[in-house]
Amino acid sequence: MKKSNWVGFLPFYLLTVIGVIAMAMWGSKTTTTVAQNRPVQRCNTIVIDAGHGGIDGGATSCSGVLESKLNLDIALKLEAVMQLLGFDTRMIRTTDISIYTEGNTIASQKVSDLKERVRIANETPNAILISIHQNTFSDDKYSGAQVFYANTEQSRELAQLLQTNFNQDLCEGSNRKIKKADGVYLMQNVDCTGVLLECGFISNPQEEAKLRSEEYQKKLCCVIASTVSTFAGGENRG
């Protein structure tokens, strides 16, 4: 589905999917939060980072799809949902590009790209950073979404909320736990609340097929958006 059609379909889809999922799995509190906050302008700006891009395709899935493409597909859908919920958004990229500003080698361009992502997040007032990635492993039996968090205030709290909802509502039977994003440049250098989402294992054929699916991507974005909405409104943050 093209983005224009997706945005047009979004109000009906969000009311249907979030309503059903929330009432069935999250309880009335989350449902009320979504319904009440949908038309309200928020304090926070959601910075959405589609990981990799351009010269850096990231990992390659078991069916030959680049991680960077899946990341962007999900990021664009998430942008539409977050805007519908009243949030301003800032996209790190909206096409298949790298955002480096300097460098004569691929290695130096990748370093510049990461620094630019940090700069964008850090110059955005009241930002919540959501970085979208996909996981991979040599053994194709592993599956499940996992959340990594920055070493900044409230990042761990947001990560735990997301992980709980992923395990309960998206990845049936998963018991994955949050982890601090040690060694991840972006998460180590941002000043804002930030999480990195490994949305699933693209080395697992069953999960990879779901991650390529428009419907699963929409459900994933609804889980993320509803959780971020609940988090952002919980303590009058921003």
C-alpha cells in the first residue's frame, strides 16, 4: 500500500486495530488514553530513525530484502500513526539515503551518518527517539522483538513498557528482556529519551515473512505508537 493510501486508511484502521487490541490485551486504561489523546497536540516530538540506508543497507534477510528497506517501511507507517495521535514527528530519513555530510571512504561516511543522527536527535526539543532496526543471527530459530535503551532519563522505563507490550501483544511466547544499548553509538550519545527497537529476526523465515507484511507492520506501529502515547502522557512529560 502506498503511503498516501495508508494515510487515508489510517483513521479507520487505528480505531479498529488499536481499539480491538487495546481492549482485548491492554485493558481500558490504554484504550481511554488513545481515544482521549488522538486529537491533542503533544509536548514531545517523536524523532523516528529508520536505521541504515543508502550506502549502508544493514543486514540482508533470509529472502534477500535489505534491513534498511524494512526499517524505512516501518518508520514511515509509524510517522503517520504518531501524527494522528497528535505528536510532531521528525524523520531521520524518508528515502533510501545515508545522511552523512563528510567523508571520502565508506567507513568515514558511516561515521558521519551516525553523528548526523545524533545531532538531529539532540537539537530537537523534548525529543523521544525511536530507532527502528531488525535483528539477525546465524541460527534461524531465534525470533521476537527486543528493545535496547539509551543511558538517559526515562529511556529504561519506555523500553520496559515497549518490551512488555511486544511480548504480550505482538510476539506470542516471547520472553525477551530489555537491554542497555552498550556499544551503540547513537544510543550512547543522545541526550533525550531514546530506544532502539530490534523489531524481529529477519534470519527467521516465519518472522521475516511477517515483517515484510503490510498488516504486520501496521500492527507493530500501533503497538509502538500506543505505548509511546501512554508513556508520554504518564507523568506530564516534555
